[in-house]
Amino acid sequence: MITCHTPLLTQSGKFVASYHAVGDDNCISLSINTIPSNVPIVRIHSSCLFGESFGALDCDCFHQLRGALTVIAENGHGAVIYKYQEGRGMGIENKIKAMFLQSSKNLSTAKAYDELGFPRDDRDYSVQIQALRDLGFTKIKLITANPRKANTLRQHGIEVVDELHVRYELNPTAQEYVISKQKELCHYPVYEEFDDE
């Protein structure tokens, strides 16, 4: 359920920020609902403290989030569903441990989680699915590079009529990360080569 909401002006446009809660679980949505005749465009996004807050160059999370907000604002109908869910559900402490293994042993994120004995992706999308229902979104176009995410939504009654792949430039370090997700987690390719000239 939505417990509170407020208008939010962003660099991408004006959204409504809402807080969604299911028991002890929660997330927020940034939504635009000005053209309800359109199928809404949705991004289900997990937080990335280092990429989104500190400008880390070894992931694409910031680009995914900014690109989704821009596309949704241009469409005029949709939402980013955002959950504090670091490290694909493993938490910030374990994410830092995995990052250390990546750096010290030259491992991919997935292989670092393997070495730590964690699942490669342990995210549960229950509260995000409820947030979609709170917004009245049962038929959506999903911005994602992760086929597991789309399949999970479909299994819980959300009709995903299209999977959109927003493309963006990435530096070479982040490209390696995205390529590892394609190889080890079956993600779709979404980046353009970075032009530093």
C-alpha cells in the first residue's frame, strides 16, 4: 500500500514519489501518470550506493537509473520502482566483501558471490510487484537487461508486453562488468562504447 506521496522535480522531469509498504518490506516509486491511455514504461531498480551516490566507474547502475527516468518522462506514463537492495539482495556488507574479491582476485561479481557462498542474484520482487499494483500498473513495458526480472513479474500476474533496452555510453571498466553479466547472468547487451575523445 501507498502510505505517503509527494511531487518531486528531477532533472528528467516532474514525478510523484510514493512510499510503498508490505509488512516490514518497502520501496519507493517515482511515477508519471499523465497519459493513462499509454502502456506505462517501468524500471524495477535496485539501489547502488557506490555508483549512484559516489560515482563509481565500475558499474552501469547510475546510467540505468538516469536513462530510465528520462525515457519514462518522455513517454509521459510510467514509473521507476526503487528499492534499497544492495548487492543483488545480499546487502551492503556482503557487497563490499564481493567487491574486495573482485579487486584482489580479478573476479567477476558473479564469481565473487560464488566464492563467498551466496546466490548470484537473491532479489525478491514482492514489494515492487505490489507497488506496481498500487499504481494500477498490471500491463507494462519493462526497461530491463535482466530476463529473470521480466519472468518473475509475469509469474506474479504482471503482463510484460515488451522489454525495452535503453542504450548508453560506458567507460571500459564498466563495460567489463556489463559483459560479465551478459556471460554469467544471461543479461542483454545495453551499452555503447565510450568515446573519450
